[in-house]
Amino acid sequence: MGVQRYRFFCCGCGANAAAGDREAEDDSDYSGAGGLEEKVEKSCEAGARRLSWAQVEVMTGAFTSAVVGEGGFSTVYLARLSGALAAVKVHRSSERLHRVFRQELDALLRVRHPHIVRLLAFCDQQEEGVLVLEFAANGNLHERLHGGGKATGTMPWARRVSVALQVARALEYLHDRCEPQVVHGDVKASNVLLDASMSAKLCDFGSAVTGFSAAIRPRSSARTMLGSPGYIDPHYIRSGVVTKKSDVYSFGVLLLELLTGTEAFCAEEGRLLTAVLKPRLRASTPCDARGLVDERLGTAYDPAEADAVAALAASCVGENPSLRPSMADVVRTLEQSAQGSISAVGKRSDGRENV
């Protein structure tokens, strides 16, 4: 059977080239007390299944099932696990890329949050590491905002605000409530999946940095770059130091993308969204967002909320990392300034907001 390809089902395969080239932790970091094997055992107890290579081949029809995502270092196949749809992410075969797989597995074994893609199972028997992730039926945020894939129509303002808050809560969890703490390292629209209810799921932890207190400087003397064009923190480019504020910067770019409906980076023009908007942004409230809001929305948005989002984005992408807000501050600001949109998205059956 020929391989079927459905671009609109993106399941977090897009590990960037920098992640693949970066020096990963050596194998000793994943052994012993607190190492990968211990986390594997705990994860198996918590529900993530350890699969054999033969089971992976059966799930994917010997890797002939539909390809639902593809990146430079991995391919994602549509499959079923215990009767439910799942995304099977297969990392390319090489020693270096297997280390990237182990790094992503390590991160996913640590985290458990409603707005972070869930690890269902994995296989680490061969060089082609396999992650089985929950399936996101509505593709990714980049497709929804900028077209392509299964995206139809314009993403409503209330949904944009809701997604922003969901991603912010996921990052707050990684930064403040994980032990050890985690910097995602590649926050961008294509790494935000949308499930059947349009709820956001942060994915692709191939660039994640864990086990730090304030900052991490890459071990390798030949420094390589984390992140994706348009989203990379300029301070990180200059210093090579990764901090939580690097994620805050990338999130600020994502906010601008949601606000304007414009891609973070235009390869054809070599244009950065932040460079275009910088003269018009002010990291204070009120920040007049008129003329910035996605024209496709018409008047179907809350001007006060748009002003608040623009001001928050400006503070996140500020040049000085120490002056950027924490993700906890970002969450509080969004909760306080966008109550109307949050309520409009609806409430869950338990009475809590469906964000």
C-alpha cells in the first residue's frame, strides 16, 4: 500500500535543525537515580506504555499508515492505540538524533498538564526512537492562523485569546511547577496543536532544557541555535544563554501573531514580525492596537482586550530579559484583561472555564 500523506494533521514532528545539531546530554545523564530508566518505570506505572518494535510495526502497518506530519528529523504516522487515534512519531536513525529522541522522551516523562501533548507510549529498543502521542484532530495553530491543512475560515478573537491563555498556562507549569524546571526552547505556532475541541496542546520538546536554576549555557564550544526563525530571543542569540525569559520572548511573538494574523517570519522577504511592529508597540496599558488587529476579524473583537494583548506582547519581546514578565505574570494579565473572551469560549461541565 502506498504511503498516504495528510498535511493538515500536524502532530508535533517539527523538531528544528538546531535541535538536531545541538550537543545532547551524554548517556550518563539518563542512568542511575533520577535518570531516564527510573522515569520510564514511573511513567509506565502512570500510564505511558513501553512498546516493542514489533508492536510499533503492527500499529503503523509496517510504517505504511497515513503520514500525518513530517519534519527534518522525524515522521509522524496515524495509528490506533487501545482503539483510539494516536500520533506515532518516529525519529530518524542516527546516534545524534537518538539522543534528541531521548531528550524529548525525558521531557515528556516529566510533564503532565492538560495543555501539553500527552505521551501515551514509547519504544526505545532501536536507534529509531518512537513516541506515541495523543492525536490532535484540528492540526496546529500556524495552519489555523495562516491557512493550509484542514484550516477553514478565520480563527475568532475569543478562541485566539483562549489559546494564548492555554499556552501561557502550559509554560507557567514548565517554568514554575516542574521539578526540575523546564525551558521549552521552541515555542511557535506550529508547535501548538489543536485537539477536537480546539483546546491547545504545546508539543515538540526536542529543544527542551531541563534541570536548571536560572540559566543554561550550551556545553558545546561550537554553539548551535535553539528555536525557530522569528521566535528566537535576541538576547539568547547574543549571549548563548537559555533562560525562562527566552520562552517568554517566543510567547510574546506568538501573541503578536494571534493579534495580527501575520506570520512571525517571512522567508521570502526576510521579514521579522517583531521588527515590523516594534515602532508601534508600547509595553504599557493602554497600548492602542488599532491598525494592528487582523483585518479578517473586522470589528468582531474586543478593542480593550486587543490593547491589553498588544501591551503584554510588547513587554514579553522587550530587549532586556530581566524586564520581561514571568509566565505567571503573563497568565494573571491574560486572566484579568480578557475575561469576556474567556467566558465566551464556554465553561466545562464541572463549572470551570474551558481554557
